[in-house]
Amino acid sequence: MKNFRKIALLLVFLLAFSSLSLCAYGEEKTADVETEKTEEELFQEKIDFLERVIGFVLSKYEYDVDYDKIIDGLYDGFFSVLDDYSIHYTSDEYNKFDTDLSGEFIGIGIHMVQRNGQIVVISPLQGTPALDAGIKPNDIIVSVDGTNVVGYTTGQASKLIKGEKGTSVKIGIKRDGEVLYFDIVRDTIVLSSVSSKVLENNKGYLKISQFNHNTCELVKEELKKFDELNVTDIVIDLRNNPGGSLDEVVDVLNLFVPKGDLVYVKKPDNKEEIHRSKLNETKYNIAVLVNGGSASASEVFAGAVQDRDAGKIIGTKTYGKGVVQTLYPLKNGHAVKFTTAEYFTPNRNKVQGIGITPDIIVKNKTGESTIDLSEYPELKKTRKPSVGVVGLDVLGAEMILHTLGYEVNEPDGIFDEKTFEELAKFQKDNGLSSYGILDFITQDALTVALNDFAKPNVEDLQLKEALKLFE
């Protein structure tokens, strides 16, 4: 890695003088007269020059080099200058890339975190053995099959809880000062991007955490439950929803927005793709909750609802990711993902770098932080660290992951394999591309997660404001 960094620094230095010829080395002389060349021709000349620079450096470099790392570095350098969302995957990274955002595993189905040395249940997942057994939010897990897990990380506890499908695990729960025991049979757990509940006065609450390949079908299932109870007023919560599939969000919009335009997608050749709703008649009154963590497909949803006057948008300004990426596998086993289009709202409003401003701006009170946030190095989004990289941004990410209960090694600012594994878990838990690179979206998600973790329980003023609309 040290040798590779030396090569990379030398390449950068030489490229800064790429307009000069290599005549100093006796290879060529500058022509007295040059005809005007196109940008493409000039670019190709610089590529040819870079190839000669690499050959020159390698012919004179003192130490052995890892040629694969050089190629990976050239890939990474190219994609790092395109935009925040374009990236190169090595074959190993691509093999670990999580193409199924819904995910599944064998277990009992709980979302848990580590707090003050204890494993605390955030919530049992819908339709899982944990929920059926009676596990509740804020339950403290004290033992698993007789093993005391006080002081364990969530990763350590999770390894004990998971097992073969159909087998039983005995969970010791501390609740209201009393220890209760639950024998729970493990099953296949499919992580759902959608959940719902009926609030007071027969108002519906629909939470969409991401737009993956089956979100629309899951939304339809929840709407059936609402229909059975004659629920027609629904709050749709897209807060901290990082986005997902454009096709999927269009399908979901077809359940709430009447016939007409939903989103315009502009391609590099300036051709425009228009996605429309085919819904003849709206069935529900909706209010949509958003915040700074609502991005991409979430902004497509909010923009369509707002421009088509299909409901009210409530909360704070959204993230501002108005571009679409496409993933392309390469013949060498690598893959590249890069921006291939930009989208605009039905009124042709730009979203990229701007975001969606809610119809009603409401900020939730934060109260005093329960941890000292000043101790955490700021994630400034100046680069996209991966395995082998060292720096304060890596240290900040490790500290946040450790605070959230992920099983990283002692935070030291070195991006090791354990950091890679736990970062990938965090990404999967938060509906992001689970490939273990500390990209800009992940840095934002870590910052949001830390701030949420640090907040005491406060009243949800945004939800409260949304419910007022239905009075």
C-alpha cells in the first residue's frame, strides 16, 4: 500500500504538467504549429501521455509494485472526479455488493442497539417470531441460551441469537425490573421496507424506509389493512429514507397520485423520459413527512405529491439528490456505478443540490444530547475511504459505528477488514448499498444516526402537525 501511494502521488505530480512534452527525456519535441483539436482528441492525447508516464515511472521505480492495485487506483481516481455518486467496485467488492435491499437471514427478528453496556430492543420486526413471542420495544436482553450477554456488542449477541431455521433459542429479557424468559423458534426473516399502524381517531401511519424491489407490493398489503378499517387519512413517513428504485417509487405513487405526470428523467443525450400515473381516482388523503435524510426516490415521491397537489409535505428540506445511477458489471469481474440521468419534478423543478422544500416546515425539538458529539471527528465528505485508508474520517466512522453497537475493533482511524464488515452491516441496516465503502451518502447516514442516537425521547412535532391536517 505504501509503494502504491508513492506511485499515486508521483502520477498526480506528473499529470499536473501533462501539457508539457517529454522532450526532456529525448522522446519528442513540441510542434511549432498545431491545428485546432477537439476536446475528445485532446483527452485521448492526455490518456496516451498518462500511459507513457506510467511506463516511465515503472521503468525507474526502485521497489516492486502491485499492478492490480495500480489498475484499481486508476479506476478509483477516474470515478472519484465524476460526482459524489459514481464509484468503481473491485471484483471482491462487487461480489459482496448487496443487490437485494430487502435482505433475509435466519433469526428471531429484532432490531437492537447497545446502550450503556446493555443490549436494548428497539423494536421486534413485523411478522417475526420475536413479535409473536411477545418481545417489546425497550426490552433489555440479558442472556441467550444461558449465556450472560451484559457488556456484549450487538454483533456478539446477534451471533448467539442466530442459528439454523426451526431451532429454538432461549432469550432472557429484563423488563420493569423483572427477568422473563422466552423460548423462540428461529425462522427466515425478510427485512421489510414498509410498516404501518393505526393511530388515534382512525388515522393511518405508513412508514417506508426505502424503495426496493418489493416496496410497492408491501405498501399494497398495508393499504388492505387500512381499507378493512375504513382508514382514508394516511401519514406517509419518508424521513431518513435514502431512496432506491425509480421504477418502484413510480409504482407506489400510482397508488396515491391521480392520473398525470410524476417525474421527468433527462438522459445525457437530452432525451426525456416521462413517468406518469394511471390512477383514475384517489382513495386516500395523504400527508408526507420528510427531512434532510430523505433522498433520491423519496424526493421523487415528495416532489410528485407536492406539484400535483395530491397532499401536503411536512418537515424539513430534503437531501437534494436528483440524479439516477446505473450499475454495470464488467468483464473483468469488477463493476462500475455512475450517474446516467437527472430527474425533475412534474413542474420541472430541479432537485439535484437543492432538495424539496416542504409545504409546512416543522423542526422536531432535539433537546440536550445524551453524549458529547464534539468528541467525534466530523465526516466532511472530502473522499470515499475503503480498506487500507487511514484518517480522521475513518476514525469518526469507527467511533460512530462503535457507539451504535456495531462490532468494530477499537477505533484507531485505520480502515481494516472489521471496519469494512461492520460498515457494510450498517449500510444494509439503513437501506444503502452494502459494499463497505465510506461514500458520501454513508457518511451522511452515519451522522444522522449518531444525532438520532444522541437525542433523548422528544415529541414528534412533525407527525403531530401532519395529523392536524386531517382534523
